[in-house]
Amino acid sequence: VSTQSTWGPSKVMQVPFLGLSLCLVLFLIFLYNQYIEFSYELAYDIRDGPFAAAFYLLLGLHGSHVIVGSVLLTILLLQTWSGGLNPHSMLFRMTSIYIHLVDLVYIVIFSTIYVGLTSNAHKYLQAGKRAPFSEMHHALYEGIGNSSVSQ
């Protein structure tokens, strides 16, 4: 008579189950935060010039990849829960690579766009003005500006 439960992951699969669960929770938190940011916190929208359009495009595209990663993680969690997950399977390996690449892309987006939000171009957007193309170019290609924008 087996004492192992037929519901839930076995002890051998608890570590991948916990890791997949944590990753899925972090992805869902990211998506929720992105929804809040897009819906309530931003002082500009996609029509407010090239910087805003690039911002929404990059983060929207990244968010769609996070959704795909969440679906893949859910599939792997269900496989783990049913006891059918093989950590050496192609699905597990490709999902792992995919999620790491999505994370790397976010590091690049964060370091270029969010760090760039202190630039002169963003100051124009916060002031409700359209920044000249030269300011947008500076924000996107030359880094953070030091001068302030007069209102």
C-alpha cells in the first residue's frame, strides 16, 4: 500500500514546483504592476511623441512575452502537479531559456527607458509639453540630460 498522496506533487518534484510557482507569481505581479502603471500612473500616452510611443511599444511587447511565459509556466506547473513533469524535457528547457531571455530583455528595457525617465524628454512630458525631437533623440540615444526644462 502506497502512502504517497495522489494529489499534489511528490517530494521529488516539490523543488521544481516551488520554483515554477515563485516564477509564475513574480510574472503575475509584474503584469499587475504594468497594468497599474499604464492605467493610472503615467502622465502621458502613446500619442505624446516618439519617446512615449517607444515606451509603450517596448513595455507592451515585453508584457505580451511575459503573458506567454506565464502560460508556459502554468503548463509546467500542471504537469508537475500531475506528476508528469520531466525536468529534461524540451518544453521545460525551452521555457527556462525563454523566461531567462524575457528577464534579460527587461533588464535592458529598465536600464535604458526607466533610468532615462529622468532625462529632459521626460521632463517635457511631465510638464504636458511636446519635447523637441532633439531632446527625444538625446533621451533615447545619448543618455540622461542634466539641464532642466522651464515651464
